[in-house]
Amino acid sequence: MVKIKWLRSTDVDPAGIATACKAELVQTRGGRTMVLARQRKISR
């Protein structure tokens, strides 16, 4: 897991960043912090 913070004056799309990084958006905290995790592989 990775916790990422950004400045209030910066326009950030947490879902877009998660998609671009191929990660799972676990949580958005306080409007300027996000938690990302590795995407889990689906076992078949």
C-alpha cells in the first residue's frame, strides 16, 4: 500500500491516477490524501 498526499492548490483525480498506475484506489482521505494498493490478480 502507498499513501499519497498532494497540495490543496493542485487539481488531482485519484481514480485517474489509480487507473494509470494499474492500482486499486483503497481510500480517499480529507480530499487531499489517497491510499493505493496493488491490483489483485484473479485466480482461475
